[in-house]
Amino acid sequence: MSNSTEMDKRISFLKKELENAIRHAGIRARIDHWLSIILMLSSLVASAYAGIGGLTEHLTRQQTAAIALLPGSLVLIATILNFEGKSDWHYRKMQRMDDLRDQLMLQLPESPNVDQIAQLSKKKNKCVHEMHEEWVSRFSLNWSKVPSGRPPNDSTNS
């Protein structure tokens, strides 16, 4: 197998990985963005419906109360799951992968060497690792932040 054929395979593989990452991040960014919008609009509609239904007496007290519970629940879900923040994260990942694809396709010499391709692959791996670490720190559910109902442990009063 010639060196050129091997390089073409590596370039093609890296390009395909980057394009898949770009496509996946773009889809997830749009989904998370729309989930955020849908939850907030649903919250507004439920609030308005409960208010109008209660004022016009077209709803029973129980129906009004049930609908009135929705806005707070929807906002809580949107806040805890942070769809807008996730959307922003996916758009940033998509942009970073697109930058790497541009480097591969447009900024490397016409006949890149193995080291140049390896360096670009290392940049991609570093980017993926950094983005994963950010995801874990920003979006993993952390139940330790939920108040326990107990007063904080104040060691200064001991």
C-alpha cells in the first residue's frame, strides 16, 4: 500500500468523524433549543388558560388547580435540564468540529504528512475531552445542591 493511499484513508476517516460530529451536534443543538422554547411557551399557555378558566368559571376549581400546577412544573423541568445551555454547548461543539474540518480540508498542505494529520487528530481528541468535561461539570444532575431541610453545618459555633 502506498503512503499516499494510507494518507488518503486517514484523511477520509478524520473528515468523516468530524462531519458526523458536526451533524450530530447540530441536530442536538436544534432539539434542545426547541425543547426549551416549547417548555416555556407551554408554561405561558397553561398559566393563561388556568387564569382565564378560573376567571370565567369555565373550569372547575380542581381543573383550574391542576392546570395551574403545570407552569411551575414546566419551568422547573426546563431549569433543571437546562435545554438552552445544552443547545449552546452543542452549537459550540459543532463550531469547534467545523473549525477542525476546515483545518483538515483547507489549511493543511495539498499533500499533508502523517504528523500533520496526527496533530489534527490530537486536536480533535483534546476538543472532545474538554467538551465532555464541561458537559459533566455543567449538565450532570447534582443532587448535592438540593437543600436537605437541615441547617448548614456551621463549625464556627462549636
